[in-house]
Amino acid sequence: MNPLARLFTGFRARGGVHPEGRKELSAEPPIRILPLPERLYVPLHQHVGAPARLAVVVGDTVLKGQLLGASGGNISAPVHAPTSGRVVAIGDFPSPHPSGLPTATVTLSPDGRDQWIAADVPEDPFRLTPEEIANRVGAAGIVGLGGATFPSAVKLNLSRRSGITTLIINGGECEPYLTCDDRLMRERAEGIVEGIRLIAYAAGAKEMLVGIEDNKPEAIAAMRRAAQGTEVQVKVVPAMYPMGWDKQMIQVLTGREVPAEGRSAEIGVLVHNVATAWAVYQAICYGRPLVSRVVTVSGAAVVAPGNLEVPIGALAADLVKACGGLIGEPQRLVLGGPMMGTQLPHLNVPMVKGSSGLLALTGKEIGLPKPAPCIRCSTCVRACPVGLLPLEMVARIRASDLAAAVGLGLKDCIGCGSCSYVCPAHIPLVHFFNYAKGELTAQEKGKLRSEATKKLAEARQERMDRIVREREEAARQRAARKAAQEAAKKAAVEAAKTAEVA
Ligand code: SF4
Ligand code: SF4
């Protein structure tokens, strides 16, 4: 148990590790605005749920904030033009994903005027009803900006119905290298606090807590200043990984534990990220949809690391260029943090709503020694924030016994990599778990597919049987009709004969 975890709030954090932060690379320079690139590539699917439905055609001119894609369902989010300009293409473009596979994307040519669409701004946002605030948050295309990208309006509506009491704003930012939330809190604390109050009002939460790690003293001071005179409470939590994991933050701040496979709403808690609170403030108080975000550009391969406010759809290459370019060829490109981020195949991919960081790492930064056999030291067990037994799970996965690994809690693993980080034998434990979870998903999909095929076959057989039954019934009716006609004919002949005799 990490002793630091008890110093600040009185509640214990389970597991956790202390990877080298490397935050000093990007934490000090203020946020810079990325100069408008020549092209912006806005994917229609940047969130959890159904993709947005296209709302423009090639050749349309649009204003900043105008709808490019409408919400595609109950769980979905619209996407908006990040600047004013002309739609020059609609089609597939590489996605910011390890595969780099193409995804439906609107390509915009900026006109340089960066002209906003007319905004609908309420005189006093707190005179709107909670439902109206949730609707405006939904229409602004706001999703969880901590990386989860779940549509925020859906979360607000569910929270109100579940009767949540506590809103937690996660200022943890525990991933090494990332400093975008730190800078946002230092520079835009008043707006974030206003966003927090609006979220709490819309969700029906009475208590508002902001958890910030103790390695961000300037952010803590700025948020405390901004929160003065409000009911927002800024709490300091120990800097450890994965403090930014919602369940860990909830436990440390409230002492309440979210049940395995459960949701925080079940224990009366709603969690949002600081950047989401800022986006809500912009949407409600200025009528501005989510069209940009702050991204940390860092890693030893970047000439001048820092934080940039970038329009959604700017290419990773545009960000690197604005940070002075690269020193040599990076060994690895990562979207997000180094622990839970995704590897990028190249820099020709757009930034999306969930992009918190872009890292260009050198071989020295990612160098991992060769794995050795497990020495059963149980360091991985102590590090796991979920309370799992990583060494036992790996043994089951190695023996291809996925069911046993699931029995040990494989599905609860959040893939944080804390176990791999501390393992003295350098066993890539988290890679085993990610692989096994992928296998399970494939197996479950296969099972669903074969069940669907079986149902289709049964439905077909039923249809064929019905056709045969209907044909037989039709033949029976034809025969009955024929017999009746013949009987009638015979009766008519008999009747005619009788009439003749008479
Ligand atoms: S930390 Fe590594 S060596 Fe130690 S028990 Fe876990 S897997 Fe084995
Ligand atoms: S990757 Fe999974 S098993 Fe390893 S520490 Fe994180 S939650 Fe625990």
C-alpha cells in the first residue's frame, strides 16, 4: 500500500505505481493556439456510440461551429466545423488508430476568417432547466475529453434519473508526459469552475469535488482561487498512477467503491474531466460547440514540447511542425499517454475529441529489457489498482485457459499497465491481458455469429415447412373443390334425368 495515498483525503487508494513523470518537458510553456492548417480532416465517428450522420455535401461553405454531422442515435454525438471554410471532400481518411484504417471523414479547406456561426447564449444559464442544459451539451457534441469519449449529455440525463449526489471532476492526469489538463486548470480555472457548477446543476448533484494530484501545485492554487465563494471543493490527491482512473479517484475522494463491472452512478457519483467542464462552460455560456481541444505534444523526439489548442481535424504532422519538428526518427508515435495511449502508424492522422496527447518517443524512452521468468515476488499484485492477481492471470493465459483467467477477473482489468511497469522480470503482463481480452471479444463475436446463423437456419427451415404445409393445404382444398364440383355436376345430371322421367 502506498503510504502517500492516505495523506491527503483519509481514504486509501489500492495499488498504483510511480512511473517517471516526464511532465517537465511540456508543463511550463503556456497553451499556444495552433495556426490554422491548410486542411482539416474531421471524422464522423469520434465518440462512443453510433457515428454522426453526414449533414453537408462537397462544395458547401460552412461557418465555424456549423453542423457537419448530426447525432446518429441515442448514444452518439454531432460533429461541427472547426473553422469557417469549404467542404472539399467527403470520404475515407486514415483514423487515429494503431491500424490507421480509413474512416468516413469530412475534409474542410479553411477560408482563414475563422468566423463563428451565430450563437444562442442564455442571459442566465442557471435559469435554463437541467434538461435544457443537457440538450445544449448534447447539441454541442461534447464527449468525455479524458479519453473515454462517452457523450456527456447521455451521462447527464442518466445521472439525473439515477439520483446522483456527488460530482467529481477528475484533474488527476496521472499518465506520464501529459500536461494538457494541468495547463487548462492553471490558465482557465474560472471557466472550468463555472462548467463544474453547470454540470452539477444539470445532473442534480449537490456535492462538487475536484481531485488534483499533488504534483500540480499551480493548478491547485488556480482552481482554489477560482472556486472561492462557490460550493466547489478542490481536493489534493497523491500523485500516482492510475489516479486518473475514475474508480480510483472516487475511492480516494469519497471512500466509496464502485462495484466490479458496475457504474459510478450506482453509488451516487458522476465523474467528468476538467477539459469536459471547460467545454460545457463554452457551450452553455458562449453557445460554442466542441470544435477544438488542448493537446500535449511531447517526447524526447520533439524539438519544443508544449501544449497546443488545436482545431479538431488538424493532422498530427501539423502539431509536430508547430512544436519545431522532430529530432531524428522517433521510435514510437503515441496518441494519448504512454501507459494507456494507442500507437500511431504515422503522423498523417487527425486529432479528434479524445486526443489528449501526441508523443514522439525515442528508443531510449521506450527501451525495455528482455523478459525473464517470473520470480513470484507478487509486486504486480500490490501494484494492481483493481486488486487482481496479474501473475496468476498470465499463467492461465499462457496455458490457453481463458475461462480460468476470466474467473480471476480478466474482464475487470483496465489495462493500466501498472503491473508490467513494476515487474522486476520485465514480463509484458498488460500485453497478455490485452491479447486475451481481444481473443475473448473475438470468441464472443463468433458465438453471437453462430447463434445468429443457427437462428437464420431455423427461421429458413420454418419458412420451408410453412410453404410445404401451405402447398399441401392448397392441394387439399383444390381436391375438395374438384370433388364438390363433380358431386354438384353428378347431382345436376341426376336431377335432369329425374325431370325427364317426370
Ligand atoms: S511482478 Fe513479475 S516477477 Fe513478480 S510475481 Fe508479478 S509477474 Fe512474477
Ligand atoms: S493492467 Fe490490469 S492487471 Fe495490470 S495492474 Fe492494471 S488493472 Fe491490474
